[in-house]
Amino acid sequence: MVDAVSTNQAANRINAGGTMMASNFETFLALLTAQLKNQDPLSPVDSNQFTAQLTQMAGVEQQLLTNDLLTSLLAAQQTGGLGEASTYIGKEATAAWSAVKFEDGKATWSYELAEDAKEAKLQVVDSSGKVVWTGNAPDLKNGIHDFSWDGKTTGGGQVPEGGVYTLKIVAKDAAAETVESQVLVRGVVTGVEMYDGQPYLTIKNSILPLSSVISLNQPKPDSDNDDAPVTPAAAA
């Protein structure tokens, strides 16, 4: 899939180039007309030179038509991106994404460990980059695990509804070597939106780019029911 941001940039360049070319085309016609009107009857424009000028004019006109066609194709491609993303609705998606909105008293993520870990520290970070909660991961086994944060800060406070928070994880094995890990967002896709020409999916309390999705499956019969991941109170 062509990157939507690159597509927008290409469209802008084409439009800018087309505007300049159209201006040059009009200037070329005006100069050619003035040349024909003011030529010396005793020394008219050389026929070969005149033919070359007409050929250049036809080439510029053809380029303008090509630019219009490319702009139409790029617009159709962006519309197709939304149509492709809409096929994700109702399916179970897993995305490599960590930004989640705190709503209804919780923010929920998943995390994946490449192998068993001896310890794994979790951090919840607010939109300003401040760490508001730190604790131990609830499960250290290899695989994917769910984690839900109730909004309680390490200092005992409570964050307000509506804020966006990210989860970070650092895992170590018995030899104190780093265990590869990543934060995920999992759930049923419930909506699709376009931002700056790029399709975004709505999964639970997160809006994430389509490009972040790493797996897609048909939902399980009970996927509409909320999971019951371990809360920070039990994890710490």
C-alpha cells in the first residue's frame, strides 16, 4: 500500500507543477502571438523554428493533461485506501501501538514477550512524557498478555477521564539480559476514519493507523465481552 503521506506530497507537487506549467503555457502563447504579429515581412520566422515552437507548445499542453490525470489517480487511490480499511470493521485486530485513551475508568493494553522473563517493569506515560505509574508486569511468560490500568498514579492520585496514555515495558531474563518485548493494542475494529489522507482504525479506546496492524482474525464468539486483565493493583 502506498504511504498516504507520500501520496499527499506527490499530489501537492503535481498541483504546484501544473500551476507553474499552465502559467508558462499562457506566457508561451502570448510571446508566440506577439512574435507572429511583429515579425518582419521581409524576414519572416524560419519555418523550422516555428515548427519547433509549435511542438514545444503541444508538449506543454500534453504535460498539463498528464498532470490532471495523475491528480485524479492519486485522489482515487486515497478513496480506495478508505474502502480497503473499511473491510477491517468487525474483525479482531492486533496492532503494534501504545497510545490509548483513558475512558470509563480504565486504559487497556497488551504486551508481548519473546521469551520467559525473570522481571518486567511497566510504565504508564502521559501525553507530556511524564511517567505517572510504574509497576511489575502481571505475567512473565513468553507470549501475549493483557494489562489494564485503573488510572491510579504511583503517588496515589487519580488521572481524569479523556487523557491519552502510552505503555512502556522493559523485561529482563535470569541473566539480566534484555528480553525482546512490545506493546500492543488488541480488539475488534469498530470504525474507520481518515486523517491527512491516511486511514485510521478505532479499536476500543484507541485510534491507530492502519499501517500499525500486524495481524487480523475473525472475531471469536465472545470477543464482544471485555477481557478481565490483571489491574495495576494486583500487578504491583
